[in-house]
Amino acid sequence: MRDYVIGKQMTGDDFRRIRDILGMTQREFAAFAGCSPRTVENWETKDAPVTGPVVTLLELLFRWPELAGKLELPPRRLKLRLWYMYKNTVCTVIDADEMSRRVEIRNYIANPLYRAFGVNTEPSFEDYEAFLESRCFPRTRDKMKIELRELGIPFYDPLLIIEKTAGRMAEDDFWIRIER
């Protein structure tokens, strides 16, 4: 069994100090940690030491405070937002505007095999269109009109197909959530 240099407990003062280093309010830290603001308040005012997985999270954030910023969701600046997911993990957030043909992405995973555009960190709109098509059945599919009718789509449009299928492919754990 491995040992780690992570503490097993923290005090309320430790919690406040690390939250201050991150520049987060109690509410912001609660959103980051996936708990209620009341829970953060309890941790920070508790007389007894706090234990559990949150201690590991705080240790990591104390050592690498930039980690919180790397996980922050950028403000949505374009009309469409796509979340490229692997199971329940956000891999890439894609913002796009079809009218202006602009696309902006933010990768949340280091391995290019899990990113929407692989090693390409500044995809063109053409790259975006190719990505959408890669998450659909091909335009040349036999009996495509039957597939489209079953989906309730009048013509081949990758974005409409992805809205209906979540961009899921056979034996594939990647999928897409769309926000308009």
C-alpha cells in the first residue's frame, strides 16, 4: 500500500486560509467543492479538526492553487455551447456562433485522446464542422432518409442529429450536451 504526504485533517483556520489564497467566497468554494455554503461555514467554524476527502482537495489546492482556475468555466460569449463529455467528465467546452463562423474551446483534460479536437487547441470553424459530422452517422449512409425520419429531422444537419442522439456513437462513451 502506498503512503501520501497529504494530511488527514485540517482546522477551520486552514480552510479559511486556503479559501483566501484561492480568492473565493464561501459560496464560491461551496460551488467548487460540490457542497452547500452552510457546509463550508461549518468546516470553517468547527472546533474539532475536519477530516475526509475535502482535506485532500484542500491540500491539492494549497499546493497548486492554479488548479481551481484551470477548472473554471469561461463566460459564454457565443450563441451555442457544446459540452464534449467522456462518461460524466467534461473534456472540452466548445462555444460556437454559426452566423459569424466563430468557435472557441477550452479543454479540461490533458490527454488529447479525450479532447474534442485532439492536439488542436485553436480549431477553425471548418474543424468544428468536421467534428460535428464525426459525431453523426455519415452523410452517405444507406437509407439515411429513414434514419432522419426516425429522428424527426427533415434533412441532414449534424447539429440537429447531435441534439437528438447526444452525439453518441456505437460502443463509445463520448457524448455531447448542447446549450442554446
